[in-house]
Amino acid sequence: MSAKELLESYSNNLYGIDRLSAEKAELKANVLTPEQVQELEDIEAEYTEKLDRLVKANLELAGQIKAEVIAEGQTVRGSCHMAVYSPAKTTWDSKGLERYAKDHPEIKLLAITGNPSVSIRIISGKGK
């Protein structure tokens, strides 16, 4: 199969996932009484609030952890997680170096070319 054909299969599968999820939700809604639906919504609201508090607390902790690790300059290990320290990296102006390389081709010996990569993104306004 070509990349385009594979991509179309991928898109069709995502559409299928959405369709099946909607069907499942509809079937579940038809089985529940209005009282049960209300109880589930109440539970969802209660736990959403609790989860949101934990997520917010962890976002704040993550910022504090990062600041501390940067100040210490080394990776810190906890019992379940670790904060990996990466020292600052130097970057270069690629366009400027390419212009420089025209007059100094020997600099091209220092160039390292990585592997190409692909990310799959949604095309706005498209879909079934």
C-alpha cells in the first residue's frame, strides 16, 4: 500500500473509533434511568473536582521540582519518578552556517544530519 492509502486507512479507523464510541455511549444512555444518569453525573462532578485539584497541585510541584533540579544541576530520583537533568545545549544558526560554509566548505565535515521523522496531524475542517 502507498503512504496515501495507509493514511486513508488510518483516517477511516479513527472515524470508526469515534462512531463506535458514540454508539456505545448511546446504548449505555438507553439502559440507564434518568435517576441513574443523574447519579453518574453527580459522581463525575465530584471526582472531576478532586482530580482537578490533584492535577493543579502536581503542575505546581512539577515547576518547583524543575527549578530545584536546575539549581542542583543533577538528576534527582524519587521512589517512583525521577527528574532528569539535562545541561544546557548550544545551538547554532543553521542558515548562517550554511552561508559561511559556501566560503569555508571544510566546516561541512562537522555537520551531522539526523533521520527524518513523521508526525500525523489532523487537517482542520476535514473528517467524516
